[in-house]
Amino acid sequence: MKYGKGQKPSAELPLLNNQNMPLVALFDTTKLNEVLKIAIKKTVEETMNEMIPRIKQAVLADIGYEPGREKERPAFTASLTHIRSLGGHEVVIFDKIWLNTGGAYDNDTGVFTAPKTGLYSISTTVMSYHAMYLHCDLWKNNEKLVRAFGTKYSTGTLNVVVALKKSDTVYVKHIGHGGSEKIYGDQRSTFSGYLITE
């Protein structure tokens, strides 16, 4: 096929007449070209519509992503809104919830209950009030894990990775030391955690 600028598409076909003399027949291929363009476009669209979901699925499988999984991943962040006096061995209740995916943190009790078994990252920051001391522990069920300490508006911060079974609880508890201590609120004391992997 060949055509120049301003010319219609055409095709040359070699022929022989009844004396076996070479002849050339010219055909207008405008209609044929239009049909071919439509057919090619349709084929490409159908192929891409079929291949795109497969490509997407393969990429997601390669990176280990599962659609919808992020909605199931437990995660929470809570903070304390006000200054609070803590008695001996009292659980610190971080009342302001910023994030609570899965609803596993209870801001009435201050306790996070693991909704599924896995490795979790848990952290807390506690800030002492004025010239007072503050002693807090991070607990898993009935087991003390790590301790935080603060004095004179300083903070104590804990970051741990802990293996939890479904229904295990994690919380921050005041140690006591023979009397009450104050923890600073105003979002300066926080408690957070999330599931790393099952």
C-alpha cells in the first residue's frame, strides 16, 4: 500500500493479461483501512481490558499486598487531655482517641485488647507534672514489661515490639511508690500501637 500527501490510500497488484504481459491494477483501500483501524483498535482495547486486571493482580502479589487488608490491621493512638492524679497501681486512661482501627483500644479502661495474634509495636510517652515524679510501667496481661520515669515536666518514653495472642491485653499502669503522682495531659502523654505482622 502507498499513498502520498493529499492522495487516497491505494494498493498495486501485479497482474498478467492473456498474452502474459505484465499489468498493474490500482485499488482504492480507504474503506479497507478504516475497517482495519477499527478492528485493530477493538482488538487492542479488548486485550488491554483483559490484561490490566491480570497485571495489577501480579504486581500486588509480588509486593505482598492484599486489597482491603489495611482496613483489618489493628492500630490505635490515644492521648490524655487533662492533668490527672494517679493512685498506686492505677491504669492510665488515655481518653482522647485519634485513631482506633478495629476498635481494639478502650478509652474507658485504657486497655488495648489484641484482636488477632501477631507481632505488635507498642509505645507510650508519659509526662510528669510540675516538680513531681512519675513512674509508670507497660503491662501485658498480668506481666510487667518495661518502665518509664519522668520528673519536673520531663517525659519518659517506651517503645517495644511484643508478641501478642488474640485477646491479650496491653496497658500503662502507675507504679505508686507509696503515694499519688500526677501525669500531664493536654495531649502530652500518649499511648499507641499497631500490628506489624501476623
